[in-house]
Amino acid sequence: MKRIVTWIIGIVIIFSLILAVFLNLKQDEQGLTKITMAEVAHTVFYAPQYVAIEKGYFKDEGINLELILTPGADKVTAAVLSGDAQIGFSGSEATIYVYNGGEKDYLKTFAQLTQKDGSFLVSREKIENFTLENLKGKSVVGGRKGGMPEMTFEWVLKQHNIDPLSDLTIDTSIAFAAMSGAFIGGQGDFVTLFEPQATQVEQQGFGYVVASIGELGGVVPYTSYSAKISYIEKNPEIIDKFTRAIQKGLDFVHQNDSATIADVILTQFPDTSKNDLIKVIDRYKGMDAWPKNTNFSKESFDHLQSIMIDANELEKKVDFKDLIYVKD
């Protein structure tokens, strides 16, 4: 009997040791806080973010970041509001729509990644000395109505005395991910595309990049990170850590040349060659697409809302303090 008891005790001890080892390994894995982030697109325009991922800046801050692609700012906010994601990454206009929609646990923006529109105007025909006047009477495959790419494009047109409704035709019915395919298929005289799609269309011989919407649109908090106010209030330290990781990514792109950045983010774009990545990063560096830091300014936020009002998507401006999280 004693032998049986001793045997049972031995089995229990061994099992306990195995369980302890397993739990310790589990604890190591859980030492990183898992954060799911819904991103509106996967583009080189967001290079600082991918640098932060590839260089391990999020892990350094104790974050295990999982990206889910949810094309469209409306889908990003839906993912955050439903709890499928803790953080949303999209155009800053999305938080304003949610706030004005009466959502009690609305979204607040806590960091920005880009400060200009990242899309380029691609022409089907090669045009020497292109000006926006060349768009008159033409058709353009544009972005989603109410989204920042389309609103910024229309704002730029108006600043150059071109009426988006009467001087040209803009098709806003095509899904973001399908725009380059529609253009390649023969739709539109022009299309607005982010990178690397614009370069790919150009290299495949289907079009020519003729203008940068970002250079024409000015400084605006274009793409940003947001979370529900309840999440921010309960997890201010996570928000701080996330923001620090993004800041490290911004610092890296400002402190290194395009070739070095391309080396880091190459795995994020397996269908794009390093040379093409360098070309695209050069374009974004040249237009000063990335801010020096993640902080929002009231001036740029007001400019964003002016663009929205001009597009008839907003009646009056929202107070900066209501939608922008600022650490106390």
C-alpha cells in the first residue's frame, strides 16, 4: 500500500513539475500584452509603423501587436467599437463621425503617423508638364465618399478653382482595394493610388504618376491611432507604450536613408522589390509625409475639419479636447 501511495505521490510531483514548467513558459508568452489593431490599408505610406514592428519596438514596450486589415475607416471604427480590435488605425475623420453619431463610448485619437495625404494621381496617358487643369472633362477613379483621400483630393481641386462636380467626373463607388484593378481594367482616365500600387501600375505600363495629392493638400493629421475612451481610461500605460513604439519608428525613418528603411520593411511587402521600395520611400520622404513626433496640433486638426466641412461631410467643428487624447 505504501508503495502505491509513494508511486502516486511521485506521479503527482512529476506532473506538478511539468505543469509548472508549462505555466512558466505560458507566463513568458503572456508577458507581452496582446493588442489587436485594425489597419485601414497596408501601404508603404505607413513605413514608420512597420519599422516599429520589424525592429521590435513594440515588443520592447511589452506589446505583442497583431494587425488585421480592415479596408475603409468605417470598418476600422466598427472593429474597435465591437471589440474585435483595441486600437484603430485610419483617417482621423473616422473619430469625428463616431462622435457626431452619438456613440457614448466614442473613439479618441492618441497619436498620428502621417501628416499629409499619401495618395498619388496616376494618369492613363503620359502628360508632360501636368497641371490640375488637365483633369477637366476627364474621369477619375477616386476614393470612398467621406474618406480622407477623396475629401482631400476634392479640396485640392477647389483650391485650384476646379469644381469636382461639374469640371470632371469622379467615381467614388469602387472599393479602396479594387481601385488599381479597376483602372488597369480600363476604368477612368486617372486614378488616385497609394504606394506601392501607384508605382506598380506605372511599372506595368498602365499609367504614369503625375502628381502628389499630399504635396498639394498641405499638413493635416491624415492617418492616426484611436481607441475607445473606456479603453484609454483603463489602460493609459498601454497607450503610452504603444505611442513610444510608434515614436521610435518615426525617429528611425527620419534618421535613416530610404535604402536602410527598405531593408527593414521588405518582409512587409513581399511582392515589392527593394529598388521599388526605395523609390516609394524617397517619394514619401520628399513630400515630408511623416511628422517628427506623434503629437496632434490643434491647427492641423482644424485644417482636417475645414476639409470635411468643405466636402459637406461636417456641419461644424468639434472641439480639439473632445477627440484628442493628451496625457496629463
